[in-house]
Amino acid sequence: MYSTCLYCSKDLGANEVLETLPIGRRVAFDERQGRLWVVCRACEKWNLVPFDTRLETIDHCERLFSETRVRFSTDNIGIARLKEGLELVRIGPAQRPEFAAWRYGDQFGRRRWRNALIVGGATVGAVGMFVGFRYAMPLIGGSFFGGTQLFQMFNGVYSNRRAVVRIPERAGIGGAMTPKHLKQARIVSNGRDDWSLEFPMYRGARIGLATGWSAHDVTLKGQYAVDTLGRIMPKLNASGGSQQTVQAAVERMQIRSPLDNPLSTLLKDLDKPDRLALEMAAHEDTERTALAGELKLLERQWQEAEEVAKIADQLAVEDAERGIASL
């Protein structure tokens, strides 16, 4: 197998996943037609792989695609990204996309331990600052009572104005949410397959603090609401989840996406598996939107590559037949 693109002569890259085809970082395959391509990431052209290694490699690709939980499919084309970095493009009937516990288990587990360390560190730090104020204020001419008040004032300002979620500017809406705003964020059901996200926020943020005289209420719908939900939920799920909690969330996702006809409720009032499932669903929906646009391009490229592949394979068969006839 050649290691450079037939069209632009750029290096096709390499992978350590496919023993029979260690060339390429994106491999496309069609099990029904017996086609196999290496897709050039520089010019996006599809390079047809010779016959000799096709069938074994296609079988391996099909197994990897089926076992990979992070994938997305339309009616006749799908894409999967392996953790090793290889991308598989599958031509054929769609397989149901799945998000399994392994994808989120480590993420939520690490978040759980990190939160425990942060809480422990913050407690020790607060005690240290309190003790420091107690002994330092008399030395600088202040009272312990006044120092405590000063500490509480600054702590109150920081807590009330800390920007924990940044909302990017889009459609004239942008700003920052504080911890108080997170507790007020809610999903509102507007009927079947129709919901909105409502929350208060300040106009902007600077040096980690929300800016503006007062907060204003925002209502978002559609993909912007989903994207914003994907920013909010990790903050509400800052404590992560145990393996059992993550598994419960995955099972709820498999039954029904939390974004399908959600109940009107404050996000903070959902139980932990539902909150984790909602975070998964928001990320899945955003990822699907991004991949859908990529798949449309891939489908056009595949149709062009298929025409070339038919001609190439037919010529190869005719050459083989002529060789046999000449014997």
C-alpha cells in the first residue's frame, strides 16, 4: 500500500490499530461492495486500497466500528473515532449510536476525586485565612471583629459575582452566570419535542468576576439552548459520580434521551443520575450536530470515490481475465 496520496502526494499518515493497513488516520470501508479507502486529510481525496489486503482489513474495521461506542451514523454512512486516534468511516446501513459507561466513567470519576480534593483544600485554606486574620489584625492596628467583617465582605463579593459559566456571544446574547444563577437555571417544556432553557446572567465577565449592575433573565431554544446546557451541567455535576451512578445515568440515556420531552424543572432539583444523563445528552446532541455536517461532506466524497472505485475494480478484473485467457 502506498503511503502518499495519489492526488496531492501528501503523506497519508499512519495508525497502529490496523495491522494489515498501518497507513492512514482516516479509513473508509464498504463491506457490501468490498471497497476500502484511505482518506487523505490534506486534500480529503479517497485513495482506493489494492485488492490484496482489503477483505481482512474490512472485517477488522467492521469489528472495531461495532465495538466503538463513540460513533454517529446517518442512513448510509457513519463515522467512529477510536481512542488511538484512528477514524473509521463506514458505508452501509446505519448502526444505532451509543454512549456507554466507559466514555463517561473515567471523566465523572476524576471529577469526583478532584472535587473532594478542592473541597478539602478550600476548607484548610479558609481555616488558615481565618486564623491569619485573627492574629494579624491586632498587629496592624485593627480589631479581630473588623478583620472578620472585612474577610466576610470580600468573600461575599467573590462568591456572589464569581463567573462559573461563560455564555459566548451569539444572536445578541452573551454573558456570565454565577453560582446563584446555576441554582435558578431551569428547563421549561413547551409541548412535545419543544423545550427551552431559562436562567439569569450578567452581561459579561472580567478577571473571573461577572460584570453588570444587575442580572437579566434569558430564554434559549434550539441548538443554542443545547450548547448552553452542555456548559451548565458540568458545573452542576462538579462532584462527578460513582461507577454505579454513572451506570444508572447511561441506562436512562439508553431508554430515552433526557432532551426528548423533558419535564419543566430546576436543573439542580434533578437527582444525580438524571443530571449526569442530561449532561451526556447535551454533549451527544452537540457532537451529532457537528458530525452531521461532516458526514454530509463525507457522503459526497464517498459517491465520487465510489465511481472511481467501480472503474478501477472493473479494470483490475478485466486485466486478470485477460491474463488467464493468455495462459
